[in-house]
Amino acid sequence: MIVGVPREIKEGENRVGLTPAGARGLTADGHQVLVETGAGEQSGLADDEYVAHGAEIVDSADEVFERADMLVKVKEPQPSEYDKLRADQVLFTYLHLASEPDVTRILLERNVAAVAYETVERPDGSLPLLTPMSEVAGKMATQVGAELLLAHRGGRGILMGGVPGVPPADVVILGCGMVGTNAAKLAAGMGAHVTILDINHDRLRYLAEVMHGNVITVYSDEHTIHRAAGYADLLIGAVLIAGARAPTLVTGDMVRDMKTRSVIMDVAVDQGGCVETIRPTTHAEPTYIVHDVVHYGVPNMPAGVPRTSTYALCNATIPYVRKIATLGLDRAAEEDGAICKGINVRNGEIVHPAVAKAFEAR
């Protein structure tokens, strides 16, 4: 199979879909790897490294899209890439189609076989290709949130850990999955008061056992969310329903009742967001103000640390890339249920139940 890796063109996206080590694995399996020149540059990966590991460097994205049987990317196709997609071409990338109607329409019209990293799901319910970026995004939510609390960044002028005699920041985290847990670990390590809300009793019980002192767990409902939002200096939205649009948990009225110049980091913005007042922003212009509250809605947060993120992502994706390349998508899906669940669009139809439900609701 010919595996193509185009340079990412989404604003602020600095990751790349394959490392040189991944290229070596694919070529060792007998496949051909095409990498657009400069694709790995922002992740610190030079063209020469790909060549040394068996890849062919090509001059344009047009050539990658034209020749490749499978495209391995990081983000969903951008408008300038729509016309380059071919029927029966396999696209393996983050898609988040529940919040991307235009991309979904193009994939259906072009009869692309689209496999989404975020819905590749093991029998135990774990999401192996979402996990590494969730770990990065969770830690970044706290790290960036701490910076946005600085007065010159528009925040309340609060130090996360406080100092003797002055209390630390109150960090409220909605969701205790991979994003929320990593956000909580870093916030707690910085000395903040941390409140984690979720509806999963087992998960809350586990976190209560392993995270002590400055971390409390609270069952999530409308009342407890409103109360916690009211005392939050930093509120992190970390809610995920695989393949589906994120539920709105924080209403505009709740945001209105938050502290002046408090900060909202909605990591779920790539799935529509769990805060009613959130909208997608960019790394170049990451924040805006609503009801005197700073909102951060960058949907591709891990692109801010591309070298870490590229290696973390590709370490997880390459076994699936190699399996699909070697067996073909249909057989790979038959043999591996995780890949089967990753397929969102096939033969001109939406085949993932959560994605289909999201579009039925439109």
C-alpha cells in the first residue's frame, strides 16, 4: 500500500501524522511511504530523517493525495484539501465529525473511507488513540490556564499555588477522564485547590483514593456545577462522549455568575464544547471575553507542543496504521474491533452510531 503523509495546513497545527520511525516500520512491511516536504519541520523532524528511514519526499500535497492509498494525518481535511480526496481512499486522522458537518458532507460525497482516531475503541472502552492527546491537552489546560490567570493576560492576577497567608487558585474540572485527571494532577502539583466533578461514581471514588489533600471529588449535576463555577478561578471543561457532540453543562447564566476575569478552558471545544458560551479559537488569537470571563477555545491544543505531541500520537497510531496498510481496511476491521469502531464514514454512509445520531439531531 502507498501511505501518504501531507503537511498539516490547519491554522496553528504543527504536528505531523507519522514519525521517521513509523516510516521505517511501514517500509519494513513492504509499503511505500510518501511524505510532503517540510511535513515534520515544526515537530523538529527533517526531510532527511524520513529519507534515511525509507520514505520518499515529494514536493506537493497534490502528489501525496493523488498517489496515496491511505492518508495519515493529524487533523480533519481543510477546505483546500477537499477536492484532493479520492473515492475509496482511506483517511486516518482526528475527525470529530459530530461538530464538522462540512467535512462529513465532503467525505460522504467523495466516498472516502474515513477512520477517526478518537473513536478507535478497545473492548474495555478505552480510546488508545485519543489517550495520548488527552494527556497532553489535560496538562496544557492547567499550564495555559495558570498563565491566563496572570493580570497581563487578562486574568484575575492569581498565583495557582498561592503563598503562605494567601490562598491558592480554585480550579474546577468537569469530567474525570484522561483530560480531567491529567489537568487535576498538574493543578494539584502546583498547589491549587482542585474540585473534580463527574457522574461516574467509580471514577470519583478512585480519584478520591489516589489524589489527597487539595483535591476533592463532587458528583456532577446542574446544582453542583453552578455552585462550583461560581467559586472557580479556572474552570476546565474535560467532558467526552466518544464520537458524539459534547453535552452543554455550563450555561450562559452560570458563566454570568462566575468571578470577574476568571478563566474557562474548554478542552471539549473540538466536539462542540461543554460551555454554552465557548467557540473555537486559534493559537494566534486563543481567547475572548464573555460576561467578563476569559474564554479559551483552541481545538488543537496539543499543537502548541508539537514535538511532544507528535511522538506521543504516533507511538499510539503506528500499530493501527501498519495493520490497515498490511491487511486493508475491511480485513483489519474484521480482525480488530477497535479499528472497526474507528470507521466513521464508509461507502458514502455514516457508519458510526454516535456520529449518525449527532446528524439526525440536526
